Amino acid sequence: MENIIKLNQNNLAKIADKVDCPTYNRGTIKTGIVHVGIGGFHRAHEAFYTDQLLHDESVTEWGICGVALLDFDAKIYNTLKEQDGLYTLVIKELDGSLTKRVIGSIVDYLYAPENPLKVIEKMASVDTKIITLTITEGGYNYNEATGAFDFTNPLIHHDLKNPQAPKTIFGYLTQALKLRKERGLLGFTLQSCDNIQGNGHMAKKMLLSYVEKAEPELVAWIEQNVSFPNAMVDRITPATSESDITNLLETSGIKDAWPVVCEPFKQWVIEDDFIAGRPAWEKVGAQFVEDVVPFEKMKLSLLNAGHSVLGILGDLIGYATIDESVNNTEIKKFLKNYMNIEVTPTLAGLEGVNLDDYKASLLERFGNIYIKDQIDRICSESSAKFPIFILPTVNKQLENNGSVNFAAFVIAAWAIYSLGKNEQGQPLLIKDAMKAVLNEKAIAAKENPEAFLEITTIFGKLKDSKRFVEAYTKAYNNITELGIEECVVKMNNSVLKFI
């Protein structure tokens, strides 16, 4: 193919003739933000907002240093290194058109396993004002049953014994904060961008739990010098496929080893609690509020839980993408019933939000046939997702004597899914840190369905609820006998009206 241009800083002027590119001087930008977890979501969300802000030439201190924390993050690190931190963001509009732009806000990048001390020094730098995280729900290392930090994790044992060569975010943050204290510097803001309700509170609780054991003399200083704002983040960002890379090359002539694709919708709601200053992200669409929790709960229990519902049910039926699942009329109706009957009664404090409009927008977003969000991505690490996305709704409904039938059905489907085959007998691609335990309990559930609920690190004391166990067992037996689709139809028919 002629006129192929490799994406890097030297070629940016040529690429600007084809797609929108950064017009600011990336060489003069300081890295005021260190971001850990430079995957697709960060690059479609925080890095996108920051790129927009940097087009104001008076903003020069808020560039991003992306940190690849884990061994398997080597690919994204090497890609960013070869492309000078640049990548193409491809927005897949609802009409099928593509909006493309090159993002330049990641102006530095580090690979933690290669040089841990360099990452610690970067976090400890006087220029670093904010550290942001997308380390997934499982990265916070807490036990769902107890709510406590999991000190049984072998990586945590390693970090306690090897503080200068850590492997977890907690080891890095602790050593960086220790250096800042020793050097007489202020702390920083630690901002979670992960899908956890009260993600700032969670980040604080887990970090201080680790510090109490690793460097106990730091605890009081951190409480005075580090802030932990909660935030709600939202933008559907499927995994980049080879066809996305090829399409970008064929339509724009840009050779980008790892572009990011996403939906047009974006939302970022943040508590305004930044101890060392912050970017004016509100100028480019972010919303700063006093209390994020109601917005966060709405998003986690509707969008993220909705994704899990569509993923588990769709994977068992044999669908590959989320749009296929939601465009099944009965599955869509099931999801509507779940959102209206079981989730909506648990939501409050959403001033200025039209909940009916929000739920309708979710169905439209899920149904975007151009996004092709892979179900195996959505279902990955479900053991970390269900306790955050679905179980809070179950527990609240049990407390209020409300319906739990739809949630129980989804959890029963997850138990059957964890056997590792769909309803056609084809193997499922299950990616989960608890895969072995899930499978063991799923096998036991074939004889006794309640066995799956015995995973207390996921379900806590849910198995002690007679009402939930009855709904779950009924759903499990029905799915086993009739299959997902017929059961979904029967459940939908049992609902006289949407509430």
C-alpha cells in the first residue's frame, strides 16, 4: 500500500493532513500525572480529556507519564515507546462513521518490571501532583467477604520483603510516599478511575492497610498529605482487533500498532478533592461535584451490571459480542426488567438525572453494532465484578424485601457458565483469577446448586438468605432443564408491567 505513514512524533505533521492531531508542543509538557494501567480505557478516557485540555497552550504541567505495571504489559509499553506515546483514537459513531484523532497527552512511559526504582522516583518527583489508576477491580486486593486487605496474596508477601523492587501498586505507592516525606515534599492526589463504588475510599483503605504493615510510621503523614477523590468513569471501550488496525491503515494510511476504539459517549464525574492542584478537566467536559456516590452507584449497577448480564447470558447462548446479545428481543426485555424492577428501587440522590432516559441510552449504547464489544472481555474477571456490580443490588433488595429473581437468575447462569461450555457444548474462554475455584464449585453445583454460593470471598453470607437461595436454585434448575432463552421468555412473561 502506498503512502503508509508510521505513527510517531517525526511524522505527526504528515499525519495531520489525514486526521486531527495534537497542535501543542509535546516537548514542553511536564508530566504532572502518573497513570498506572495504560490500557484501552485510560487512553479512551482520561488521556483523551487531558489531550483536549493541552490544546490550551497555557496548560503545560499536566502531561501524563504512563506506567505499565505488570509483566504482561510489555506490549503496550513497547508500542507507546516506538510511537513516542502517540496513538489513534477511533470513535465508532452510531451511524457507522468513524471519528479519528491522534492523542498526544502521554508524553512519557515507563515499564515497571524493567526498572522499579525509576517508577518510584517518578511518583516521588516534585512535578508529580496526581497519580491515577486503572488497575481493574481485582487490583485493589481486597477480600469481598471481610472487606479487608488480602495479605495472603503472594505478591504482597514479595513487596513486604522487597520494598525496593515491588510488584504491586501498593508497594510502589508506599515507597514513593516515603521518599516524598523524607524529602519534605507534599503528598499527591491518588485518583482511582476503576469501576468500584467509592473507588477513592477503597484506594485509601487498601493503601493504608498495606502501609500499616510495611511502613507504619507513614500512616499519619499520608492521612494529612494525600487525597483520595471518588470518581465515576464511563466510556465503552472494546478490545482493539486486528480489523481495527487494518481499517485504520486502509482508510487513513496510518500505521498504528495499537489504536484504541470506543463509543461516542463519555462521562467523568469527580469529587473536587485534589491536595496538590489539578487540571481544569471541567473545561473539556468533566463534571466536578461534592458527592460522586449516587452517580457512581447508578453507573455500576446499571451499565456495568448490564454488561455482565448480557455477557453471561449471551455467552451461554453462543453470542460473541454484546450487541448480538442485547439485540435479542427477549434478552433486551430481561435486562429492562432487571434494571426497572431490581436496580431502580436501590438508586437515590440523582438530582438532575433522568433515570428513564439514562436506561434507554444504555440499551442504545449496548446495541451499537459497530462497537463489537467482545463478550469474553466483558465476562473476564467476573469474580471481581459481580461483588461490585450486582451483589450490592441483591443485598439492598433483600434488605427492602424487594425482588431478587432476575439477579438470582444471572448468578445461576454464571454458575453454569463456570462449567466452561456454552449450550452448544462449545468451550468458553474464561479469564478469571478464580477460574479453578469457580469451576470446582460449578461442578459441585450440578448435584447441589447451592455449592456455587459457598465461595464466600465472592458472595459473602448470601447463601444464608433463604429467599435468595430459593430464587437461585429455581433458576439454576430451570436453566439446566430448559436453556437460557426459554427461561428468559418465561421470566419476562411473568412480569405484568415494568416498574
